[in-house]
Amino acid sequence: MFNPSDWYITPQEYERAAKNGIDKIRLERRIRFSGWDKERAITTPVKKRKPKSKWADVAVSNGIHRNLFFARVNRLGWDEEKAATTPASDVRENMKKVQKHSSRNKHYRHSPELIALAESNGIKYLTYINRVNNCGMDPYEAAVTPLRTRKEAAELGRKAFQEKYGDVNGLFFQKRRASN
């Protein structure tokens, strides 16, 4: 349980921390901001940073920015030699790779020959794409299957509706029963 008096740091505790190499500000931050208990904050030594790597200078001489080098080592977990010697990739090349594999660019997967065939058969580009991507048609079949007229589409819709729900007109236009 947290005791509010733990926020107060006595002069003796500051002295103990100073003997362990912990300055006043670090001790206050550990206790008040990080929530450490006093004993841990006073006795835990400060972590020393590793000395600057010789590979950082090699990376700079290879044209790799220091921030990129340290990001590769610290965040990505690369070993220092690989991080210093692998050249930085070009942003434009990376964007082209990402765009090539992006789901937004599905239309780039279709061959220009089939798109031209579809257009020569009177099928618009978006109709062809919709048939392949959304309706699951074979690309060649989508390119050669002619468009339906409005009358044909209405007839197919009417038949499908009747198969699913039966004769709807029978509900509204029933024969009158003879009353007894």
C-alpha cells in the first residue's frame, strides 16, 4: 500500500543515494514519477551507457546517418556491423515496392491484353474489374461475356425472386372465398 509520506525524501536518503551515484533529480523522478519504492530508488545503480561504437563512425563514412544506425541496432536488433555496412534504401524504391503489393492497386494485376479485349467487346474497365474482383469471374470469361440489357437483367432478377419467395402476387390477388 502506498504511503503519502513516501513522497518526502529526507536529507539522509539524499546522502545515501549520492553515495550510490544517484543524483537528487534522478532520485525524485524514480520515487515521484516512476513509482519506485524508496529503497529500490536509493540502491539501484544508474545504468551506464555503452561507449560510442566504432561502427557508428564506419556507418557515417558509408553514408548512413547516425540516427539510422542506432535505430537499426537498438530498435530493429541488427548487429552493429550489418547496421553500419548495409546501405540505406531509397525512399522512392520502397514506395514503389509497397504500392506494387498494396491491396489498393488490384487493377495492376490484370493483364493489359484482357483489359483491351474487354473494351473491344464493349465492356467498361470498371465493369471488368468488378466482375473479376467482386463477382469472382475468371478474367477471360469477364472479358468476353457480353453485357446484359436492362430487360434481361430484370427477367433474371424476377426469376431469382420467385425461386426464393414464391409467387408474391398470390398474396395480394387471392380469389375470394365463398362466404357461408
